[in-house]
Amino acid sequence: MTVTAAKSIAKIARSPLASALVAFAALSAAGGLPASAQSAANNDEWVKVCRTDEKQKKEICKTAFDLRTSGGQFLASIAVVEATGEARKFIDLIMPTGLLLQPGVKVQVDQNKAEEGKYGMCASDGCIAQLVASDALVGLMKKGANLTVTAQGQSDNPVEFVFPLATFKAANEGKPMDDAALKKREEAIAAENAQKQKSIEDQLREQQRKAIQ
């Protein structure tokens, strides 16, 4: 599945990737990605959305979470995907470029055993990784504190993306978000991110002003 295809499926659960990976591109150019890519200021919650696949006549639901920088830029996303009538669930990850595709990614809930996922297709703005979400793994997610996705940076350094699990159980077992609520949420996130970006730009301008005095 390409990133473009993933966008069309997960559009209702996350923001576009376009221009959202600026932070990672800058870090990569500076000589490597950080050991932990978790945003300390990430206040987003898990969101469940469902759509009907007309061809398969099945309802497909995703319980998803976007990880962002403190400035609101998109870093990575995770989604538990399940379809009516199918026992198997999947975890879909959208990861930034600048990471090694081998040996894939590791997914771990707290200190429990890590499970491995493999990359599929990549595009200029991100890569898709996927693994089967066993009942045991989903159960751990419902009880756990954090889910950590570990990938390898270009310098073969481990890079961690930490997704808080506090709201996963309620979202996964609850009703999906309707279109109106989803639109309102997306607008609120966009407004908040615009404000964060303005604040960062104001701080940079102030630093430049002080530097030339």
C-alpha cells in the first residue's frame, strides 16, 4: 500500500504528511535523528473512525494516533485496523523518510516482548510499515502506558517513537467519531498548530533581533 493510498484511507484520522516532516529532514541533515522522537507536548488522543468498503461489503475501523513535535509538526502515526467478520487485526504505521528500511521496526508495549513489523511501500513523504496485531498485543495496548516503535536511523542509531496509550482502550471500544465531530477536531488541531508555528516564528525573530543588536 502506498503512502498516497494510506492517506485516502486514514485521511479521517490524521493530518496530511506534506511539509510535516521538516523537523526530521533538518535533523537528518544535521547528522542523525534523536534517540527519542516523542513529543513531550503531544496532547492528542486516540481517535476511532469507521468507513464501509462497498466492494467488500465490510466496515473497516481504525483506531489511530498522530505523534507530533511540540510545534505541531507531524512525525509518525499508528493505527489499529479491524474489519467486520475478520479475526485478524493489523497495525499500520506511517513513518518518516530518513530511516533504514532494514531491519524494519519493533513495536513494544511498556516492557513487554517486542513484535516486529516490515516496511511496505515508500513515497517522498513517508513509508508504510505493518504487522499483525495479535489479540495479546491489542490487550496489552488497552492496559499499557506507552507503545514504543523503534526504527533505525541512517547512522544505524535506534530512533524511538513513543505513543501514549492512556486513551486507546476507550477509543477502541467506544463509538467511532462522526464526520461533524471529526471535522471540528481537525479544524481545532489546524488552528492550534498554526498558533504554535506563529509562536516559534516569533521566538526566532526575537532571537535574530537580539543577535544583531
